[in-house]
Amino acid sequence: MRNPKKGKAKPGKAKAKPSKKKEEEMELDEEPAMSTAKVWRPGIDEVAEDEELEYDPTAYDCLHRFQVDWPCLSFDILKDDLGGPRSTFPHTVYLACGTQAASARQNYVAFLRLASLGQGRHGKKAAPVDSEDEESDDEEGGEDGDSDMGEEGAPEMKGAPGEAPATFHFRMVAMNCGVNRIRSMPQQPGVVAVWGDNAQVKLIDGSKLLAELAAETEPTAATAKGKCGANKAKPQELKPLAMHSHSSEGYALDWSAVRPGRLASGDCRHKIHVWEPAEGGRWAVGGAHTGHEGSVEDIQWSPTEDTVFASCGVDRSVRIWDTRERGRPMLTAAGAHDSDVNVISWNRGVTYMLASGADDGCLRIWDLRTFASGGGGSGGEAAGAAAAGPAHVAQFLYHRSHVTSVEWCPYEGSMLASAAADNQLAVWDLALERDPEEEAALAPEGNAAAPEDLPAQLLFLHAGQNDLKELHWHTQIPGLIVSTAGDGFNLFKASNM
């Protein structure tokens, strides 16, 4: 679903689909019907038996789906040497992801290269697909006619005429535990930190594997042994660069973008440890930063200060830390939400802005400059201000279940995306305001009228995944988003971004 405030959109809408025999007879009736089109809202609006959702391929510039053997709770987009910002199709994308397999020893970290990612039948420039071809694509490659790349690496996509099919390349590193979170070092993308469900954080160097993927010309499945053929690629054994055992498992993990090699990890027993690179390719893990009263759920380093990071947790707080002071946080927003704070994101473009998502589906935006009034000083007045905490500058109550991921857009300081357990991925633009005149002008072109209770800042809504876990913007391809869920990955770019 697209917000008509940007671009000319044809959002998905529920309407009866006439039979081919009556199409000509109904031509005069179809045009008035378009004026009554409605926006369909997942979890709110129902679809009647005689109605079906109409999918509009022009809502996306591209949309691809792929999966590995097991669900992945976490992944990261790896910075590449292909330059940026880039916008010309086809695209190539590198990822690292970690699995949650049925048994511990079946898990692995996968380094992926997705190549020849074209538009398929999406976007205004994509070739039209007739109904018979569309039905064939639906049966073979998913209901959206997009790319379903399974563990075998064979894409099942019929691209637009003259467009090469997407290819799937991968290397696997064996793990003896499920992967809760994985993050790539910004300055050395092949080095990834892996938070396991066995309470260990490991650093793995996959740089050589990425070099192999970059040089590979045929899909991995064409040369590796897999279930679909006589052979199958097996996970490799790599010795970790470093490893640290927490007192319990955790999820909070982030690299500093300012200081190469500096890492922070937080666990479910409210402890945060900062890792410092040392001589000989080693890492020194510092003592615990204490202050949270429950599980630390997420960590984000400051985009400008190498000693400052933020954290959030089940104690409903957001805290700002300095690595030089482990005993207490510099600033605290106690009661930042009315429920557990699951995720945070620090705006790289507007560095005083922070976003947070909570268990009750609430998404809040914070101005860190207001934190100072609630975190410093002495005496009764300062203590009262600290207890009250800073006020959020914006709030969205759209999601109907707990927020699982939030991230600011690296190219637009006013845009961010959120994902939740209601299986919706929403893109927001804080700079948007409702414009009834523009909406009315676009209505004759097939744009559905936005419901009054729909937030004006909701720019795009992506659905179709089950059990959404995490999303990331591609820092080198503006507007491209990758998301992971219980049923696999989606990679897409909305046409109005």
C-alpha cells in the first residue's frame, strides 16, 4: 500500500473480480467503481467471499523473495565495493544471516550474494504481463510473480523480456547454536559478530568467503552438492577471531561506525560489555555496564561519538552510556514506553533523533537534546525531572502487535521503517502532512481514499510475510529494504521512495 502523498499510487484494494465473459458488458460500470475504491488495512478490514485483494505490481520498483534451509531471526546487509548511491537495475546485494534450526548442530551463518536482481514485472517500466502469463507465474514463482530462491539457489523467477534471472550464491559457516543476532563491522564487512542462544558472542571473519562469492559466475547450487542434485554444499568450520561468554543469552549487539572494531553486547541479565580491538587481531572485553533492571534488548552506537551508545530493555527505559563510565548511564529515559522496549535506532542523518519500538506496538521518536534536562543536575528539582523523563516528540500507534525492528533511512533523515509481529512492515516519513486536495486530484487515476484514522506519515505498507523479525535499509541502494521473517526473506523497493 502506498500513501498518495508521494507519487501516483494504486494501492491494493478489495473488489470483486468479474468473469471474462462479462468484462465488455461491464466496461461502462468499471469507471465509477474506481471512485469507491478503499484502502485495505491488514488486521482491520475483512475480505468478503465474493471479493479478492488486487495486487498492483507498479507499487514496487522490485520485489524478490528468497529463503535458506531454516528461519533467520537476524541478518545484516554487507557494504560492498560496487559504489553508491546506485539505482540502475539489475542490482547485486551481499548479506550475512544466522539460522534458528531444529537442532543446535544444524545451524550456520550464511554469507549470501544475490545477483542480477531486476524489476521483473514490477515498476512502471516493467513489461506488462497478460492474465495467462500472470497465472503461470503465480503457480511457479509465488503469487507476486517475484523471485523465490530456495536453499538450492535456483531462482524461480520469470523476469521481464530481456532480463536475466536472479542468481543465488552462498557460503555457510557451521555454528553449534541458534543465532539470535548478527551484525557486520562497518569498516570491515566480512567480520561479523554473532550472538548465539548458548550465551556466547563470537566474531567470525568471512572476508575470504565474500571474495569467493564475488568471483563466482554460476549459482552456487550449480556447482555445489544440494538436495536437488547429486551434491550438497556443507558448512565450513572457521575458528572465531574472538569469543566471550555472557552469564545468559542475549540479543543486543552493535558495532561502532566511528571507532573500527569497537563492539557492544548486552544480555538478558541486564549486563552490557564493550569489546575493544587489541594487538595481534584479538579483542579485549571490558567489565559490565550496569544500570538496566532487566534484559537489555537492543544497543545502538552514536553515529558521531566513539564512546557513546544507547540501549533499551524490558525495564521500559532508554539509556545513554559513555564507555568511560560503567557504573551508571549518562542519561536515562525511565518509562520511555508503557511496555518492554524491544528495539531502538539512532538517526545517522539527524544525529539527535532516536526511534524506539515497544511490546505494545507503540513507535516513538525522541529528541536526545531533551534528555539532558532529565539526566543532569542535583537536588529535588532535578530528581523530579529525571523521574518524569523526557517527552517523545512523535508517536505512532499503528502496529497491532509488538514491534520487532526499527531503522532510520540512511538517505532521508525524516524517514524510518518499522516491522512488527502483526506481519506489517511500515515506512514512515515524518515530513509528510495530509493534503486532501492532492488526494482528491489523484482519485480519478485509481487512487483509493485514505481512511481518516490512517497516519498521514505512513508512506508505504508492505505485507505478505509471516512472523516478521528484522529489517534493514541498503546503505548503497537508496530505498531498497530487506526483511526477514519465519517464512524467509523479502527484498523490495517501493515505487514512491
